[in-house]
Amino acid sequence: METTIQVPQAFSVRDDHEFLAFKHLMARLNPRLQVRQVGMGLHVKTGCTVFWGLVSLVDQRVPRDEFDAALREAGFDFARNTTQVVDYELVAS
């Protein structure tokens, strides 16, 4: 089965231990994709603090505007997360 996805894509989980499962799943589905935990912050729909992850290509440097757009599309609440709660440097290097 083949499918097309656009990366980077952001997602949120309630428990940071769930990232390990996502990493293993992505490694089995496509070894060229990686999952990185980039921080925590409020979700726009639930108002809860969640952990944020980013799916990108291995060794891909994600531009800041694409990083922010992926978080915004996934529901990251930029208005209420006034402090630096995600680490852009994790995907910039």
C-alpha cells in the first residue's frame, strides 16, 4: 500500500510515554520518518496541557514557519501559550 503525506506534521498526546509507541510505529511504517517530542502546551480545543510531537523526514531541517504551521494545524494554542513551551531548536539542528 502506498500513500502520500506532507511533512512536517504535528500531533499531541496526553502522556509523554506515548511517544515511544509513535516512534516504533513510524520506524516500522517508514524508516525515513522520525517522531520528535518538541514540548508541551495548551491545546486550542480542549484547553488541556498536552505533549507535542512532530513527524518529519530523518535529518530534515524544518523551517520555523513550517514548524509553526504544523503546530497551528494540529491545534496548538498560540494565543494562550505565552511562554516558550516548544523547542524549535530540536528540529532546526
